[in-house]
Amino acid sequence: MSIATILIALVVGFIAWKLLVGLVKFGALALIAVAAIYFLSQGGFA
């Protein structure tokens, strides 16, 4: 493997990791929002 190949692999891996972390954060926020809406629609947290 050449240095260029290794560098490209690192960049692709870094971008994939950033996308994955972004998706996880977005999914967590969406889950919290849906849970909050569900609880509110059920008459609050009582």
C-alpha cells in the first residue's frame, strides 16, 4: 500500500465516522423529541 492509499483510507474513514456520529446524535435528539411529544399528548408527566 502506498502512502496516498493510506491517506485516502484515513480520510474516508474519518468522514464515515463523522457521519455516523452525526446520525447517532440526530437519532437521539429525534427519539427525545418523539418521547416528549408522546408524554405531552398523554396529558403530561403525571
